[in-house]
Amino acid sequence: MPPETLTQGPDRFDDEDYPAYTMGRAAEMIGATPGFLRAVGEARLITPLRSEGGHRRYSRYQLRVAARARELVDQGTPIEAACRIVILEDQLEDALRLNEQLRRSPVGSEGAPSS
């Protein structure tokens, strides 16, 4: 089975990264159109997985990301810019989380000089 196809499993629906939602259902859930989801996919904000039949499937995480882009578009931001903003917000969140982890780690535990 190619890596981009879905796998089956009883606990997959608890996984926020499991692509459980069809394009139509995903669009309905975020108040957008299937065309909007295709556009954020083309902008490489999200990459839906494909079912064995070739249909797009979206995860809860992808829906949160697409919903944030939709908020920006609704405020008048062009879709390409909205996608870039969401990517940068995500990168900033990751950097802040890493920074906080590094602050909490013991000083000098990894060979770093202590002050």
C-alpha cells in the first residue's frame, strides 16, 4: 500500500492526525467550500491523504489549520498570504515551545557552560 493511502485501525479516530473526514464533510465543518480546501492544498498549507479510491481525507489537525486560514481570508487576506501567515504562526508556536523546554532544562546538563 503506498504511504499516502489510509491505514485502518480501531483507535485511529482518537488520533488528531488521522484523516477521518471527507472533503465535503471537512468543508462543512469549517464553513468553507471544497474549492477552498483544494486551494489551501495547492498553497501547500495542508496535504490531505488519499483513500484507496483516491478521495481526499482530512484530519482534525488539518481542519484546525484550514479554519485559521479561512478566518484570515474572511478578514480580507489573500489566500496565499493567509496560508503563509498560518505557516509562520505554526513555526513561531513550535519555536516558543522549544524555547520554553530549553529554559526548563538543567543548565550545564548537556555540556553547555553554566553562567
